Amino acid sequence: MSVILPPILPAGVAEKIVIMHNPRQQLAAVLGGSDKVPAVFGGPVDHKLADVSGVFQWERMETAMQEMAREYAEQDAMNAELVAVEAKQVAEFAREEAKEAVRVVRSRRESLGGAEAAQAEDKAAQRRGGGGAKGGLKE
């Protein structure tokens, strides 16, 4: 068990604090000096001690909440990294699919031959409303 002591303590208090195992006893000794220590051992309730104990509890809870917020922020950052990696993978997949589509079109064009490819291009252009291999619009 670690004991945190303030820099200046009344005479004899440090020795009593080290012997105590209960943090409330340690706190009572630090707050009020050696005359408050017997009150913790079953004497009257020390309201000053109860208030400070509540403050310490609040600080512990606040520290725990800050730690949880920090953990959530780290988790959000990791999730953002995972989303970025997944987006890169999707983009790479789309590029590969586009390359494959271009390969298929080129192989069809080569298999049809020169004149037939021009006719196929003209038909496709007419459907789109473009000029085609011969150029210009047909009326």
C-alpha cells in the first residue's frame, strides 16, 4: 500500500499514518493532526473528514470518467483508421473492376476485326447520340 504524504505534517502524524491501514484514518491524521486520529477509531463523526472523503471520491470518479473518455477516443480513432483502410480496399477493387471491363471491351474489339469494330462503334454511338467511327451525327 502506498501512502502519499503532504510535505509538511504535524509532529508525530507521519508515524501514525504509516501504521494505519484505512485511508480514512490516514486522511484524518493529515487533516487534523494527531488529535483527530482517535475520533476515527470509534469516536464522534468528523464532518470535515466526511466532506473531504466525498471530494476524493468525486475526484476518483472524475478521473475514471476522463480515462473512459480517453479510451473511447482511442477506440474511435482506431475505427476511423479501419474505415479508411476499408475505403482504400473498395477503391482498389473498383479500379481492378474497371481495368477488367476495359480488357473485355478491347478483346471484343480485336475479335470482331477492324471493319466490324467500326460498325459496332457506330451502332453504340447512335444509341448514345454521338458521332461514331464515321464521325458526325446521322439525321
